[in-house]
Amino acid sequence: METIHVIGWRSIGPRGNAAATTFLSLLLGGCAGMAIQADQDPAVSFDSYATYAWSSTQRAPGDVRVTPALNAQIRDDIDRHLAEKGYDRVNTEADFIVTYQVTVEGETIGGTLDYYQGSNFASSLGNPGYAARRYEEGTLIIDVLDGEGERLIWRGTAKAEVRQRASPEDRSEKVAEAVRKVLEQFPSR
């Protein structure tokens, strides 16, 4: 089940917070669905923006599972969706700067065991135990900064469970889906 939220703007601060500039989950799969969020600085109008450039200080994606091929796919997918929205990529003097990051973190879901689970039915009867399931959650973060790269003006994120045994094709498909869903929230020209 997909959830889409547009949440209130919080100032990230000037360029010193570039590490926080890319917070969107990825390598998504599993049955939990994908959560999409987007924030935009309400003081910024994208009406006059026509060009973008990639950040010259692009950080590594953040997870070893993001191979060079997957990294290239993320950039290509972002380029394609921004072009579809009417923006042109340039190498200098862009209206806005784009950067992204991928993070994967361990999560735990807890709950009680059913009376009938386990190999010793008698000992668990009347005293259900506690079970926890550990999984990894991936986040893809796409950040857009002003033309000087000093102020975060838009952020989109996608979060989903990372499937441990996902094939490269499945991973690629989920990455493409994450980029598409995040950039659907980005203003068109």
C-alpha cells in the first residue's frame, strides 16, 4: 500500500548540512509497500527555474549494494524524469542543483507469538512469547538545492523494505519505481 505525504517545511540550513541533503530510501521491495514524502520550501517558486546540474560534491550512495550500474541508473532515471518535467541539465550556472543518497538501516518489528507456535506447545500455553522480526529498510533521498547549492529547497524520499534476495533486475525495477514516485511530487515547468 502506497502512502504519499507532503509535510511541512523545516529549514535544513546552509551548505554545511549537505550530508542531510540526500535522504531517500531505495532498493525497495517486500510486501510493505513504498512510502513517499516530499517537502518544498514554500518561499521558493519553481516557475522561473528551467535548468539543473548535478552537485559537484555528490556523495557516495551510502550502501555497498548500490553498485556502479545501479548508481548510474539512479542518475539516468532522475535525469529522464526531470527532462519529462521540462527541465534541462546543464554543467554550469544552473537554476538548481540535484543530489541524492541511499541509506539502508536495520529495523525490528515485534509482536506476540501465537499460543500454538513453537515446538513445545505445553510450555507456551497461557504464556505467549514475544517474537521480533528484523528487516532492513532502504531510503532513497533526492535533494534539490538552490543554484548556489547553499539552501535545500526541495526534498523527496522513498522508503521500503529491502528484500535480501532480490535479483539485480528486481532491484533495478524498484529503484526506477522509487525515482518515478518521488519525482511525481516535484513541480513541473
